[in-house]
Amino acid sequence: MTAIKFNKEFSCDYGVLERVSPMLRRIVAPNPGPFTFHGTGTYVVGKGEVAVIDPGPNDPGHIGALMSALPGERVTHILATHTHKDHSPGCRLLKHLTNATVYGYGPHGRGWILRDEMVEEGADMEFIPDIQVRTGEVIKGKDWSIECVHTPGHTSNHICYQLREEKALLCGDHVMAWSTSIISPPDGNLAVYLDSLELLLVRDDRIFWPCHGPPIEDPKPFVKSYIAHRQERIRQVRSCLQKRIQFIDDMVPEIYTRLPGHMRPAAARSVLSTLIFLIDRGEVSTEKISLDGAYELIG
Ligand SMILES: [Zn+2]
């Protein structure tokens, strides 16, 4: 299995806005969990007139702590990387308090495929940005400028933001130092995700600041290992099908050894995303794309 050099060294004081670089501060929301690590990192860009990136879950306590940590400063911009419930609901709370303009790619996507039996978890369906941004657009503040980079895959509306002055990519859940990113169909799409990883290899970002966990200080080798890891997973799913293992429930223990029980549903969704990838390439067939469908190789 391709090794990703994960970094789980991270500590934070909940409720404290901490400086992490000359132009970036971060406050972590108290929503730790198996997918959020210590919690959602909310970033503050600039000084005096600031942008807030990913205000986090619908948690008035977290937004209150953020506001208390910015005495005499004004929030002028609110940016969302994507519409999972641990990232974007806080935009509404923060807008209510500051009347700042909310930026994002758009509302939560409906996914490339819609089938009744696949219900996505954790989506913030109420998010509507004031301004929809696209790749290459630049959002300018008083002493900072942020370039938008659409990186669909984790969700179809996932967008990263580069703080140009530091060549620092605020990368949301696209790439994380502590873990792989979850690709959950129907809105999550593996083929699109892999393209969005490749995109990062031709950019000039010096450091990544994910919303969960520590920064990635040498991004390109890390992204390459992320891509290799996914390709290995694709090969593993193919190999299960070659052994005539047809059901996701039977593939998961073949592919994921030493998987904690609570991570099984996420692993199953990840295998599903890989099967959809292979179906779209004409390699695999099924009567029913779902978690309990039977899958087989074509030819
Ligand atoms: Zn997410």
C-alpha cells in the first residue's frame, strides 16, 4: 500500500484565536470527531479588516469566541470552502453579526448522479453565497488578496483559496495532513477528485492550511502520495472483482485491514466511489448503483 506521510501532531486551545503565520490566525471549533479530527479550523486572514474562511458548524459559541477574539477589527468577507455541516453553517451566524459578504462556489450540489437510495450525510443545504466565485477570480481586502481555485471531488462545490501574499493555500477538506479526504457519492466524485489533486501539482503554493489538523509544509510530494494512494485503492477494488467478490460489504474487509468499526460506513462509501469510477470508465457493471448492489467486471 502506498504510504502517505500523515502528520497527526496537532494541538489547539478551543476558544482561542491563534496566530499560525504572519497573515493567518486560526480558531478551532469544539466539534472533534472521526471525520473532523480536533474540530473545524476557522481561519482569519489579515488584520483590522479581515476575511474569515470556514466559520464552521452552526455553533453560536464558536462564532462568539471568534468575535470576542477580534476586538476593534471588522469582518468584511466570509469565505466557505464547501457545504458540509462542519464548515458552512457558521457563515449565516457570522453574517448576521457582521453583515459581511459571503463568498463560495455555490449552494450544495446535487451530484452527478441522483438515485433515491443514496442519501448523502452532513450536507448544508441552506448555504447560498452572496457572491459565487470561480477559478482564477481574486477577492481583495485591505491588505490581502485571495485567489479562488475550484477543486471539486470531496464535494462538487469545493473551492480552495490561495492567500497570495504568502502563497498559502487554504485547502478546506481537499487535502489533509492527518487523513485522506472522504469521497462520498453522489456529490463526491472520485474521477473529478483525482483531477482536482492533479491541479495542485502545477501550482505555486508553498504551504497548505487544511481546515482540520496541521499544515502541509511540502505540498507536492504529499499530493503525489495522495494520488498514488487512491490509485492503489482503485487497483484493490479491481482485484476484489477479479476474485469475484461482488458486494461492497465483502470488499471492505479485504481492502481495509485494521479498520475500526466506526469507520466501516465511510470505507463502504469510499469503495462505492471507486466502483462508480470504474463503471464510468466502462470496466464494471451493476444492476443497481448502491451500497448493497452486486458488481462485476465487464469482459
Ligand atoms: Zn467536508
